[in-house]
Amino acid sequence: MASKSAQDSAKLPFYTIVLLREQEIAEQLRSAFQQRYLPEHLFYWLPSSVQAWVELCRSTEYKNASRALEVLNLAAPELARRLSHIRTLCGLGCGEGSKDRVLLEQFGDGGNRLNYVAADFSQPLLELAADQVNGIAHSSLGCKLDIFDDGHLAATVGAAESFDGAVLFSVLGNTLGAFDVKKLPRRLRIHMRNQDRFLFDGEIFSERTLGGYDNPTNRRFAWGPLTGVGITEEDGKLEFSTAPAGDGLFAVTKHFTATRDLRVNLGNRTMEICVGEKLRMSSSIKYVNREALRSAVEDAGFRIESDWQSRDGNFILACAAPG
Ligand SMILES: C[S@@+](CC[C@H](N)C(=O)[O-])C[C@H]1O[C@@H](n2cnc3c(N)ncnc32)[C@H](O)[C@@H]1O
């Protein structure tokens, strides 16, 4: 018989639908370095990035995660009461699953354990999410996807709707902006049925926003894709700035500037980055106020049923029905 500690560490089998292959992502990484632009999803792929992200999620300095959890903990009991018809939670861009776990625990508390569909682009994060919900979800299934691909989104929604009953789709941790707040709600809406719900959150921009990025744990995360290919702090500098992004949105942008000539190894290819060259990186979208976040979703054909805010008023969570 297995020892107690072996039993504790035993993981249940976790089935994943692979819509996006590792080989395609490796190719995207090479082409991103070639084009001198690192998109959002590549910040969650290499082991250095995954580890840095998990540390960031657990860090008290990272206001985004702590405020997202604060608002979720506030809202979850009411959501579980009001949405007792929900049978499946589908976390789009679920990361390591800590936010979805709050919902699964609360819904399960009343005996209504939900099926869980963990959807993300990162295989290691999907595995961590499956571990998080072990014993809390009725069943769990992974979907490895690129959310920008219409076919992948349709297949993921289809997987969630293949369980009996209504689905709660979540996009949490200020992730809606990364998935294109002007497009994702509309793309999701066309697949949703009347009984399904959409739970999303967002950070309100303030003069303190930029300061929230300037801590060692966050810098380690921002360096992740560079560290992963051997670029270190001796090779250049990473800078953050903010800029209005139109329609009530603000962007926190970041870029790397090489301070010496670099030769980067990317699998079987080598790439030169000259001193002074810039690598632009995906930005994090914030909202000018609560209305800007709400209206982005309402404009896509949703009716907001309720919203909640963090104690400092700078983080909003909202639940919407197809309207
Ligand atoms: C800001 S994190 C939030 C994670 C999680 N929702 C949370 O709050 O902890 C964004 C997540 O979206 C995923 N992601 C980024 N781009 C993606 C894409 N194109 N397709 C699917 N997932 C993506 C990342 O892997 C990451 O887990």
C-alpha cells in the first residue's frame, strides 16, 4: 500500500484537449524575437516564466492578484446562491487556477460540485490548475488553446457545454484586456446560451498603477521570456510606462533595450540583437473607470446582473448574462 505522503502527492489523471501544439508555440517564440515583439501568451510558456508567474500570484506585492481574490471572495457566496443552476465552470485563461478555485469551493459548498474546464495556452499552468481543483470539482478537463483562434474558442466552449446544464465562463485576473476587450466578449457571446453566464474583472487605472509593477517579483515575471533564452540584466534594461489606449482604456507597456550586442539561441537558430535595439512587449490593459469595463461587455450584447469592487475601489468584478 502507498505511504501517506505518496498518496498525498499522487495526482489524478487529467485529460486535456490539445488545440495548440508545443511545436507551434516554439515557432511563435522564434518569430516573436525576430519581429522584436513578445506577445502576452509567451510570458507564460518557458519554465522561467511559469515559475515567475506562480510566485507573482502568491506575492502580496502583486496587487492585481490580491485584489482579484479579495473581490472574488466577496462575490462568490452570492454568485453560488444566485446561480445555483450552473453545472460547469470554464476558466478562460485560467492560469494556475487559484481564482477559479474560489468559485469551485463556494459552489461546491452547497453540495453542487461543478465540472471544471480549465482553458489556457500554457500546459504547465493547466496542470497546476488541475491540481488546485483536485477534490473540489466534480470533474476536470483541460483545453490547451490560443484564445484568439475562433476554432479553438468554439471547441473549448463546445467542450464546456457538452456537460449537462449551464456554464459559467470566467476571465479573471485582469485578463480581458489581454484577450482584446473590444472583441473577446462578442466572440464568446455568439456561443453562449441564455442560461450561461460570463464572469470577468478588471483593474481601474490610477496614478498608483505603475508603482504596482515596480517590485522584484513582478520584474522577475516581466524578465521571464528573456531569462528563458539566456538574456540577463547585464544585457539590457527593462522599462515600464503608461499610455492612454482609447475608449476608456489605459495600457501599461514594457520594453527591453539591449545595452550590448547580443547573440540569442532559439532552438536550432541564432539571432543577433544589436546594442540599442528594442524588444517591445505586450501591454496590460486597465480601465479609466468602472463604466469603461462594464460598457465594453454590455456593447457586445450582455446584460450586467451584478458587480462588486475591492475596498480601494480599484478592482471590479462583474457577472453578465446574454442580453
Ligand atoms: C494574467 S494571467 C491570468 C491567469 C488567471 N486567470 C489568474 O487570474 O490567475 C493570463 C492567462 O492567460 C493565458 N493566456 C495568455 N494568452 C493566451 C492565449 N492567446 N490563449 C490562451 N491563453 C492565454 C496565460 O497563459 C495566463 O495563464
